[in-house]
Amino acid sequence: MRLHDLVDAVTGDEPPMSRTTDDIVMAGRRAERRRRAGFASAGAAGLVVAVVAGAFVVPTLGAEQSSPAAPIVAGAAAYKPAGAEWPEAVPFTFTFSGYDAGTLHVQDPIVASTAYQIASVYSDGHTSNDKPMTAQEVEEQGDAFLRNRENGKPSLWAYLTVYRPGAFDPAKIKDGASVTVAGRRAVQATLPVGLDPQRPVDGGNKLFAWEYADNAWAAVTSYSGDKATPSFEELGGLVEGLKPSRPTPALLPFKVGYLPDGYVPLQIGTHATSGLGGIATARAGDYGGATYTKSAVPTTGLTAPYDATEGGIKDGFRISVIPSSSADQTPEPGVTECYDAPDRPGRDGSPLGSWCQFWSADGTVVLEVSAPGRGNTLSRVELEKIAKGITVADVEDESTWTPAATALRA
């Protein structure tokens, strides 16, 4: 499915629009709010999460720029970036902390994978839309635009991805401009209008990446309602602030007990759902999540997170532990209920999929296991076995949570 089809899946009840950054961000927040209000009861709960993430998809940076850019050489073996030594760490470990750089504020990372960590980036001069819309906002379409006009702040959705050594390939950023910032190799590119690769670039949509250690890159991706800010110079200000911290295992509020043969963990979210869906709703109050995949995924040659490229995740399933206010259905507390929509195709023709939910005995916490989208082969029976095998910790007591590397193994 093409990028703008994913955007249409979120905004399908609305008339066609130009899909500026504000449009896409508001649509994603509206879709998440619908999930919380029960909008997805006719479809898969996990699909809505996937579509929210899809609304912010970054294409494989292939849009044409108005002027030619210097080529990026991936090797550059003679170049050794100076700076602090980054410790070796296993996947699903956080190795940096939040920091400030002028008006930009990097948060602590909340998503980790086999190849990277991701943190939200906020700005003093922008409104960050990474929490669900209220019921009133859903009813008052366009409220986000009105609010931005009232407080004078354009919207911004930005995140910093810190890749493991060898995972990111700057040579694959088509039309990226090679620069040097704070003595480090860097590359910058402008992304298309509405994140649609068939449309011209939009000055408000930027990617800036730099080599923070030998053969290890970090990239900040910024979708702003203001073409001028953050500028590449402001994004480049993040370079010197990125420092290693003591490696900290990502914690999860659950532990799996059963996994189908061949499925392996790909990415997690702590105090968030997994992947870019978790970053898109970082302040939604979710507790944790994980994505598993059966099909092989690359751990090198990346230019964006796995779920930021079409077909990046195939034949997988998601686990989410969320507040009950986020759930679509209301099964009996203490009982696992499963749902499917075999006769309801998505916009790309693939089935909406199946999902299972388990509500805690007190009705406050919900466990979801879903297998949405094209290419998934898990049956509803298997999803139910996964769900029933998961043990959920005390979501309010992080001392009861489990390091991801252990929690994700059956």
C-alpha cells in the first residue's frame, strides 16, 4: 500500500485535502481518539494503531530536490568522529538520555528495536500532537488548526532515532546533501508534501542525520507546520548534545509465555506502544508493547525505522498493554475475548485481521494481541494462545516489570 493510501485510511471520512503536516498529525490523533472511544469495534484494534503509525510514514527518501546535492559516501574509512566512547549494548537497551539543544528538547527514549532507539523531540515554538484528541476535539474537526492559530504555534511531530553501529546507511538517502556539523559527517534532506513520495518536497518536512560514533548514525525527523522551523541549523544543534549514558535495559509490564514457531521480537515500547505508533502517541498513557515478526527484516542498510517504510514489517503481531479507556471492546474482566473481521477488507484489499483482548480483574488494564495488515498468517487460535500465555505485571509499579530481553522470550 502506498503512503498516501495509508493517510487516506486515517482520513477516509473526510473530503480530499492537501495533507499538510497539520492534516496528517491531526488525522493520526483523531484516529487514536476513535480507538479510545470504540470507533474500531468493527475492525481490528491493532489495525488502528498500525494506521496511526502509518499516517506518519517516511518514504524511502526519493523525492526530487530543486538543486543537486553532493553524493554521500558510506564508507569514508579514514574518518573517525571524535567524542565520547559509546558502550556496547544488546538490543532493547537504552544508551542515551534526553537533553536540550536551544529550543529543541529531546525526551528519554521510549522505543527500542534490534537496530535503533527512538525518542520524541519537542520544541518551544511548536505544539506537539502526540497525545489522543479529546471527544470534543473529535467532534470539532479542525480544532487543532484553530488552537495553533490562537496560541501562535505551528504543529510539530519530530523524533530522534539513534541507530546501532552499521544499521544506518546515509548513502541510501536519495538527494541527501552532505554537510559537516561539529566536526562530524552529516546528511540532510527535505521530505515531500503530505509525506507522499509522488508530491514535491515541503520545506517543513526535514531529515537530518549525523555520525555520532564510528559507523554509527543518529537521525532526527521533523514534520513542522512552519517551513522555516526547525531549520537544518537548529536540527544540527542536536549533534553535540547526544552523549552516551549508562546502558539501561528497556522494561516491559508483561512477560510472554507462548510464541508461535519462528516469530522473533523486533521492537518494543516502554510506557508506550511499540514502534512509531508509540512515538505518535507518546503521551497517551499507554504502558508498553512489542512487535514480533516472522519474515526476515534487515538490521543494516536502514534509512528509517522499520514501520516507517512500506512493507517494512510483514507477517507479524503486536502486543499492547494499555489503559482500559484505550480499548475498543469491553469483554468481561478476567476473560480473554477474540475478534476478527474476515469480510471487511482494508483500503488495500487485505483483511483487517484478528485480535484478542484481556481485561484485568478490576477492569482498568487491557492486554491486546493483534495481527493486522497484509501478509499475516497467524490464526485467531494462535493469537488467543499468545494472549492467554502473557502475564501482566503491576502497571503502576515498575519494580515488577521485566527487562525486554527476558520478557520477550517464551
